[in-house]
Amino acid sequence: MNASTQHYTDILIIGSGVAGLSAALRLAPFHQVTILSKSSLSEGASYYAQGGIAAVFDNADSIESHVEDTLIAGAGICEKEAVEFIASNAKNCVQWLIDQGVLFDTEVTEAGETQYHLTREGGHSHRRILHHADATGKEVETTLVDLAFAHPNIHIKERYNAVDLILSNETDTTGSPRIVGAYVWNRQKEQVETISAKTIVLATGGAAKVYQYTTNPDISSGDGIAMAWRAGCRVANLEFNQFHPTCLFHPQARNFLLTEALRGEGAYLKRPDGSRFMPDHDDRGELAPRDVVALAIDHEMKRLGADCMYLDISHKPADFIKNHFPMIYAKLISLGLDLTKEPIPIVPAAHYTCGGVIVNQTGMTDVANLYAIGEVSYTGLHGANRMASNSLLECLVYGWSAAENIIRTINQIDEAPVLPEWDESRVHNSDEQVVIQHNWHELRLFMWDYMGIVRSTKRLERALRRIHLLQQEIHDYYANFRISNNLLELRNLVQVAELMVRCALERKESRGLHYTLDYPNLLEHSGPTVLKP
Ligand SMILES: Cc1cc2nc3c(=O)[nH]c(=O)nc-3n(C[C@H](O)[C@H](O)[C@H](O)COP(=O)(O)OP(=O)(O)OC[C@H]3O[C@@H](n4cnc5c(N)ncnc54)[C@H](O)[C@@H]3O)c2cc1C
């Protein structure tokens, strides 16, 4: 049996994407911080972000307009206060990134002045996306990773999975238990260790891996949402999964995204016969919000029985395409496709989890001293649909506001007690790993089929029945066998799948990203779907 190990830290940040790293770097001048990352430090959705970060940098633009566009994209159920909070702190937070050394593309105006080059994406009424060519996430993430590795107050644990959160036995003045630590799985040593902490920040990203087809990396398995739910936190709006309309359709590159900025710069969506179809679906054409575009592609594919649709920017000058989209151009060339000369095959794929763990404006969850920031959280920003390039922004703004609150309050928090060790005395090694493998495939396939772009009550109920069966099997397996990465992620994904389907069943209308054949219309009065453990 592996021996358990106890660690102590004041602040534990679980996740090293833009949310986790920006919070860590804000805290590090004042406190010791431990960061946990399931994979290498840079691996996460943040690294793969292409388009950029929304913020008002143009004098012709305004915070009011950014707020207005976000509210429209969110289909009437964004929380306006949260939207205003984020939009009004956007410029400062992006400026903080610039101060950390992040390079955004610039251009020289006719008056000879250098200014940031702003691009435009679906739903935005102005050019307001700062970007680093078409690899913004990589530039931001690698800059923050380098700073984190170099900082003496930041202690990094790579290849550690947080397994579960630990709450205090006693309750605080509000009657709730507080967070005191977490069990974590050291993947290298294959042992569970215990970390006591005064404060924990969940920055674990989204859950798009619950679907068969996704643009997300492997780490996006909803761990933070599942752990917070098990710890007693409410969640909201998990029915709203954003499907990116334009994921490359190619057998050798399943997760590769073709950024929305391509459509922002004039790319057309076409049927296999070369005709455009977006004008038949929406007046905004290719610049309609993602849900409208994804639904239109899904509709055309089903109507024509086609495997894919096409994205075509070949009518633009080749130099323009290569300069604006160098990473995409190079990737496609490596796959034998030339963006400057031909239409590129695309399909929609699960991209972003709009709902998550409910937090207040400081990123605090329902459990005292437990925060959730970035894609794991529900702040109220996205409502029923996320506007492009608002999510990295949300990571930055809540990374900052959570850090500020932790700095303000941590000295009043008692030391975490000595925690009970992980008990492995009744489990043994599994000789049936195939069960996990099978359940992984089954879950992701029926979520794609029954909880995908177009839903119905019958399909959702069918999905829930299967989820309950899987939960039973996984529970038995978890109780009897030693844990592995696949088992931990599957356990979390099944939990999140259940919450997603329950949210979808509660919504008796079609709104934003949730489209159901049984309730095709909008309700007059609507709000977020909230689930309580
Ligand atoms: C291909 C792609 C392109 C995108 N383009 C844009 C864009 O242009 N603009 C924009 O605003 N948004 C974009 N998005 C969305 C945006 O990238 C994400 O919403 C954002 O990066 C999420 O950041 P995060 O810090 O919350 O999570 P992530 O960056 O996903 O990081 C999650 C971290 O948590 C860790 N983790 C997870 N579970 C555990 C666990 N159990 N234990 C320990 N560690 C754990 C992971 O290892 C990782 O370090 C894009 C997303 C994708 C996939």
C-alpha cells in the first residue's frame, strides 16, 4: 500500500490556465502559493485559444457597447451586474497582461501612430479583440508559465490530480463548513497525498470532454465542477454548452479549431456545392453568434446528409491570410490543405461550458474560502451563450478579484487542521480496466447524440437513465479499486453529465445554446437554471 503524504500551504490553486496563473501571480508578491496542474503547467484550454481577448481599446468603442453586445449574445439571461463588472475591468486586466510582457499585435495608423490591432468576432458590434496573430492563448499562457516558474513564492506541482475537497468538521458563524484542504493524486508516484490549505481556488477549466467531438484538450473533464458539487456548492446553467461551429473535419486532426476571426475577416461558410448558406439562416450571415452558426451547419449537414460543410477565405489575398493566420495556415499545410486556395472542411464540436460553480463577484463559492474562477465558474457573464473572446477576459478579471479578496481576508482565517489521511486499506488493483475504457466511450457518445446541438425531452431522459447506470458502476469500481487518472476523470465527467442533463430537463424553452424540439419557443420570463446539492 502506498503511504499518504501531508503538505501544508496557505493558498492552493488547482489549475494552471490563464485563470489559475493570473490569480497566482497577483497573490505571489504577498503570499506563498501552491499550484496544482493535472498535466504540464501550460496544458489546458488557455494554451489553445486562438482568437483573442475582448476589451475596449478603441475610442470609437465603449464599455456600454461591450456590455450591450454581451447581453444580446447571452439571450436575455446574463446577470447585468456581472457583465458590467467584467467589461469595466477588462482594459485594466489586459493592461496587466501587457505589463507582464504579453505581446499583442499592433498596427501603424495613417497618422503614423502605433496602436493595438483589434479584430472583430461574432456578436461584437466593434473591433475589440486584442490578439497575438492566431495564437493568443499560447502567447499569454507561456508568458504566465515562465513568470510562475521564476517566482520564489509560487510552488508548482505538475501531474497532480485534485481528487476531492476536504471540509472542516465544525461550521462557521453562518452555519457552513469551511474548506480546509484537498486529496490529490500524485500521478508519478501513483499515491494519494493530502494538502491542507486556508484557501483553495478552483481554476480547473471546463467540461467539454463530456462530448465525443470537442475542440478542448484532454484535461477539460469538469473536475472542478464535480468536486465543488460534492463539497456542497450550487451550480448553474450547465445546459448551455457552446458548440464551436468550425472545427476542422480531418481524420488526423480531430480537435483543431478554425478561429472565428476567419469569419471576422471575411471567410464564407459553404455547402459542398460551393453555395453560401448563412444568409438563408440569419441576416448577420457568417457573423451571426456561434449558436446560430452551429445550428445552421448542423441543419445543412442533416438536410443534405453531408459529413461536413466548408469554410472558405480563399477569395482574400494569400499574403493577408498568411499574415493574419500563420499558425492555422501552417497546420493546414501540414495536413495537405491550403487555406489560401481552397475551402476547408469543418464540423461543429463542443467548445465551451457556459455554466459552472456559482460564485459571487470575488469568485467565492457557497463554501467559505473556496473560490472558483475561469471556465469552471458561473459568474453570470455568459447567460445562455458566450460571446467570443469574453472567456479569457473572465479568467483575468476573476483571477484578479479573487486574489484581491484573498489578500484582504486570509490573515483572519484559522490554520487548517491536521487532516485525515486517504484510506486505501480496502481497495486493490483493478484487473478490469476495460470497464473504464468502455464507459468513457459510451458516455461521450450518448452525450453527443442525446444532449447535443438539438435536444428533446425523450433524448434527455434516455441520457439520464444511462448516466444513472454508469454512476452506479463507477461508484462500485471507485469503492473497490485503486484510482487512476482515467477513473478520476470518468467519475467527474459522469457527475457533470448528470448535472448538464438535469439543467437541460429543467429548462422548458429553447434559448441561446439550449435548443429542444419539445419547447421550441422562448418563455417570457426566464433566468438561470440553478441546482443545489
Ligand atoms: C481551441 C480553443 C480556442 C479558444 N479560443 C478562445 C479565444 O480566442 N478567446 C477566448 O476568450 N476564449 C477562447 N477559448 C476558451 C478559453 O480558452 C477557455 O475558456 C479558458 O482558457 C479557460 O481557462 P481556465 O484557466 O479556466 O482553464 P484551462 O486553461 O482549461 O486550465 C485548466 C487547468 O486546470 C487543470 N486541472 C483540471 N482539473 C484538474 C484536477 N483535477 N487537478 C489538477 N489540475 C486540474 C488543468 O491541468 C489546467 O492546468 C478557446 C478554447 C479552446 C479550446
